Amino acid sequence: RVVLGISLGGFWSISAALAMRLVPSHLMPRAMSIILTGVSVASVCAAPIGAYVGDIWGWRASFKVAAIVSAVALLVQLVTIPPLPPIEVRRFRSPLDVAKNPAMKVAVLVVLLVASGHFASFAYIRAFLESVPPLDKKSIPLVFLA
């Protein structure tokens, strides 16, 4: 979970900046929509598919599939994203200097609430579906995909 959290945090912090450097400004809305579509599809599909694989073949298989998909994604990025030297170096006395910006506080709060709500909901909704309308464990991931 720690590695996933660091990876997601890294992705969210650089995806828009990377898109701005890779595409012309008139294509920026399209680039961001492609990035956010991928994130949305992955967020909606990854947890149910992982749960389904885990229910069928066990949790180790679920981790192996996730590792393989992640390795493929890393290789694609290494091959397709050109090296980008820094444009300018910004110096901060402390990482907390960024947090003094009111807009950053709002942005961090929004991301925290959206991500927490989204991923926490899978745990609580799954528990609900296992008890209230007693569903088979193998059918719950399919409900999430529906």
C-alpha cells in the first residue's frame, strides 16, 4: 500500500505537468482528457478485476497480475516518453513552503477527499454486499464492474 500510495502520488503530481511539456498548448485539453479517462477506467476496473482474480486464484495471483501490468506500463513509458531536461530550478527552503499557498491547500484537500472516498468505498460496499443482500464472493467484483 505504501508503494502504491507513493506511485499514485507521483503520478498525480506530474501527469499534468508532463502533458504540458509533451503536447502543444492547443492539444492540452485532449491530452488531459486522455490521461483522466485512463485514470477513471483504471480506478473503476482495477479493484473489481483484482478482487475477481483474487477470489478465483487467490490473492497472490492478484498481486502477480498487478505486477505484470505495472511492469508493462513502466516499459511503455520508458520507451515512449522522451527525456525532458528541467526548464527551471525552483528552490524551496522546505517542502512545507508549498503548503503555505492557499490554492495548494484546497487542491490537496480535494484530492485527499476524492481518493479516500473512492477507494474506501470499495471496502465498505463489499462488506455491505456480503451481508445485506448475501451475494457470493465471486459475484461481488462483477457487481462493481456493472
